Amino acid sequence: MRKNIFNDTRGLSLGSRFRKVGDALYQEAVSIIAEFEVDFKPKWFVVFYTIQLKETVSVTEIAHYVGISHPAVSQIIKELKKAGLVSSITDKADERKKAVTLSDKGREVAHRLNPMWDAVETVTNQMIMATGYDIVDVMDKFEKQLEQKSLYDRVIEYRKQQLLGEAQIIEYTPAHQKYFAQLNYEWLNKYFKVEPCDAVLLNDPQKNIIDKGGYICFAQLNGEIVGTCGLSKVKDGVYELIKMAVTDKAQGKQVGKKLGLHMLEVAKQQQASRVELQSNTRLKPAIHLYRTLGFREVPIDESSQNYERANIMMVYDINGSQQ
């Protein structure tokens, strides 16, 4: 078999290959119709043939039956009317509803083309059988896959999993204090303001987080530290997720999710039963991330509010179901 771009790329060029085969079949159809000396365009076929099968049918019914959009069906019907092949009729039960049917000329054209369509179906089925596969059944199953989840969603989901594996987690050492401060000050100055409690934690994380039973880590991408996060021990079995910050150039690269998943795993290893966090509803991507990780919202009150900017509290129950 001669190698070409489609053999070498397979699934990557599937859409282009479908288009190539579709274009080839379309040109074949043009040539076959020309042999019958009928003024008929192949692109009209599925709509025209549906009208022939159903006899009287609405635009909406055609769109559902052939699987193309309502506007696309309407455009083809407009062309068929201009060619004199179909005509509109009013639904006797509801005069607001319009349907289409073949005109006398349309029935004559159908009569002339039906033998050709029978021949095309027979020969095409012979070609399909010669491949050893039921291509139509494969196409049905492939379309079903697209209906269940689009190619776009599948690719984005797969790429996110790839990105999740690219970032590396490294643990805190005193030499990393500057990165912990830098990333968080950058984030605070962009969205809010630095509060006194922020400065206490950022200027001496060893004393105020780690020595009190907490934990800090960083995300490294291509050898560069691009994100950080911490766990502050609230009491036995309870930790607070704090100081998650990802630099702008690493946004969208699953760094925050990587940090969050790692932090929850660390909490589990510490036999924690609960992880809390405080945030602000302005931070929609962050709130979405926390929910994706399994956090749920709980009431926040003044006694549990650590930051002036906090207006939402969320918890992750390690030993219980996330509700």
C-alpha cells in the first residue's frame, strides 16, 4: 500500500479524509446524474429522497430525519422549489404549519432517478462488502461516539490530563521562601490587597505554617517554579488549604489542579478528616477548581473568617461523601 499523509496520521487527519472521500463521491454522483440527463444536484439528494419517502413532511421533520440543521434544510427546499421539484402545502389541522411534497415535475424526476439510485445502492454495498467491514455500521457507531461526547470535549479533557502530568511537585525548603512570598504577593496585589495575616505567613512560613504542623509545596514546570500552595493545621484532623497561587504564564496548564490534588493526598497521609478553605466568589476559576476537587460550600461566619476578602468557605470531608 502506497504511504500517504492519511496513512501516516490516521486519526489526526480523519476529518480531512472523510472530506476527501466525500468530495470524490460527490463528483462521482455529478457524473452519474449527468448520464441520466436530469437537472438535479447531488446535495439535494437526502432532502429530496426524504420527501419522496414521507410524501408530505415538514422542514422540522426532515431536519430530524436527515440529521442536518433546520436552516440548511430550508435552503435546500428553497432551491428545490426554484427548480420546480417540490411545493408547499398547509396542514389542514393547523394552518400555521407548512409541509412540503413533491410537485408533478418532482415525481417525474424521482421516477427517472430511482433506477439510478437503486444501481448506486447495489454497487456501493458491493464495494462495502469487498472491504470486509460494515462501514455503515462503523459510521453509525462513530457518530454515536460524537453524540455522547464531542471531539472537542474529548481532546480538551485528554490535553488537561497531559498537562497535569507535566508539572512536578517539590516540597518546601528554606531556600524556597522567596518563591512562596513572590507568587502570593503577585496574586494578592493583582486581585485584592495584602492583609496583616498574609504578611505574617508569607514572611516566615517555616515558623508560622510548617513548625505548627503544616505543609508547603511548589509546582515546577520546565524547571521553573510556577505555583505554590500550603496546608495550615487548624487542629487535630483538620487542615486549611491556604496560599494557592499560580503565576500568570502558567494559567490554564492544570498547575492549580495538580497542587490541589497533591494537598488532599498529603492531608489524607496526615490522617486528616477534613480540609477547609476560604476564598472569594470573584475568583470564579478558583471556585470551579475547588468544586472539581470535591470541595463543597458551607456557611461562613465572623468567628471562622480569617481574611477580610473571604466571602465563601468550602470543605472537603475526607472520610465522608462530598455532598
